[in-house]
Amino acid sequence: MPDATPTDFRPSFNPEPWVRPNIRTLTPYHAARDDYHEGILLDANENSFGPAIPTGLPLHRYPDTRLNDLRQKWADFRGIQMEQVFVGVGSDEAIDLLMRVFCEPGRDEIIITPPTYGMYKVAARVNNVGVTEAALTKNFELDARTVLNRVNPHTKLIMLCSPNNPTANVLNQAEIERILKDFKRLVVVDEAYIDFSDSGSLCHLMETNPNLVILQTLSKAFGMAAIRMGAALAHPKVIEWMMKVKAPYNVNRLTADAAMQAFDHSESMRDKIRQIIAERNRLASTLAGHPDVQTIFPSDANFLLVRMRNALHWYRRLAERGVIVRYRGDQVHCEDTLRITVGTTPENDRLISELHDPENAPDH
Ligand SMILES: Cc1ncc(COP(=O)(O)O)c(C=O)c1O
């Protein structure tokens, strides 16, 4: 008898009918290294004499197209299979690719749940895909019924974000599961901030919900925003469609090497998370004593959403004083709010002292 595989990948699941017709029939670019990658490499018009800059690295060679070693590391870290991992240029690449693979421009649409991360809408607009908004409740909670009521025959993706940016809260899992069950297409849950939360990733739900796509990134808890490395975790058949459409050498060699190392340093990542959470709690309790601060929303992330009187004044005044935060008062249900990333202890101290400096006060 063959060994049982840990996940059977739901062999009957087939997302092909959800794929845009021109993608279904696409013959993908065949990279030079897909067939042979060892020996005297005269197949890809690289510079055989090496890179222009003095470095010990083989920068003259194209990077691997499938990055199975990195995908395996990501999979091991999350307890899933390598075939369930797509890696790309930040999770922003995965957001864009999902729209390009599954949404017909000029006809299809996505649902987003504002207030939320702005790139879902931007990527949709770039791809000429419609955007329907199903706002979170006033308490920033997900209401599955509100979202499902907005579904129409052209809805191809539902984009959720948990912990949500800019509200910092984890979305209710039961509501997410209800959407997964009732929506017969892909549901994307962006977990960019998940490692700051006690709730844990929803990766395990992929076994029973093959329509779940999870986005993750090395930009936040791993502290590696500069290398631009993100992932989509999904059923292998969804991943294969994304692999088919991606640019052949989407992830560069330097990024791939750094990303491989990240998973060998997960203890250091966890240590920094502990420090950030301690600073977040300190910042929250100190801010609470400021006369203009009205509400500090609970945070499962590395930032705080703060409602305060004169929010726009504080946003501008802090910037003049060299402390840059994000004004979010123009977002649904976020009137008079600032989104403040948790900084280092001296950075947070400086923020606090600027907020308490009488010269910065609105009536000065
Ligand atoms: C919710 C969310 N998803 C994704 C991203 C971007 O991730 P990446 O750097 O991997 O493109 C951000 C960045 O702020 C974010 O807030």
C-alpha cells in the first residue's frame, strides 16, 4: 500500500473553471533552466565572464524559476506541503497575480471589507477589475452575511485581512469559515501580521476549505521588508495556476538566499515579536494618558490605531517634527484616527514627548 500523504489535497477540487479563459489556454514561458541546470551553461545568454561588480556571488546567473527549496522551508514552517506555497515579490505580487489569473478585466469583480489594506483596490483598478465594498461593522468586525449579500455572478475573489490593516484586530474565525463555506470561489485571507497575534495562522483550514488562499510576508514579523518576499498558500492546483502566469524569474537570487536564511532564525524573529508587543503595550498605556486621545483600539499587530481629537493636526505637526505616522481618518469608521507603527523604545519616547510638548498643541 502506498504511504498516506499528510494532506490529500482534495483531489476532486479543480479550480480550472474559475481561471480566465485566456489563461487556461496559455502556453507559459519555458525558461532555459527548466530542463537542464548543471554543466557548461551556454543556454541563457548570460555573461559567462561574470558580474561587473566584484562579488563572490554568481550574480551573472538567472535565479531558479520554481524555488522549491524556499517553498519547502516556508511549508515546513507552517506545517503544510511545498506544493501549497507560491513565493513572489512581496505579497503584493500574489495579490496582483490572483486578480490576473481569476478575474476577467472589464467584467469581473472582487469584494473588499473596508477599512482595509489599500492594495486590494489598487491592484483591482490596475487590472480593470471591479471593486465591491462590504464594510466591517463599526467595531471593525467581519459580518459574513453583509459580505455574502454582496456576491453576484461576477464576484471572483473575496479579500479579507486578518489581523486587519489599519484596524489591527483579528477577524472572527467563524465568520471567515462561513464565507469559505458559502462562497463557491476563492477567499483570500491576508495574514501579513499574523505572527504578532496569539490567534495563529488559518493554514489548517486549507485542508477542509480548498478555496482558501492565505497571504503571508517576510516584511513584518521577520523584519525583512527590503528584500520583497511574500507568499500565497493555497491548494496546489491554485498555486500551479499562479506559477503558470508569474514572470519566470520573479524572485531574485539575493532575495531568495536571504529568505532561505530567515526560517533558520525564527527564534530571533520571535524574540523581536516579544519586544514589539512589550513596546506596543507600553506605548498604548502611555498614549492613553494624553488629553487628546479618545480610543486606543486593541491590537493584534505591530501598530496601534488611535482615535484622537485633532488627529489631522497631530499627523501634520508630528511630521514637521520628524515623526511620521499615518492619518487614517479618511477611511470608513476610522474618523479622527492615526495609525502608529510601534517603534523602538527611543522612537516611541520621542513620539510621546512630541505629543506632550505644549508647543505642538493645536491651540498654540
Ligand atoms: C495587510 C497587508 N498585506 C500586505 C502588505 C504588503 O506586504 P509585502 O511587503 O509582502 O508586499 C502590507 C503592507 O503594509 C499589509 O499591510
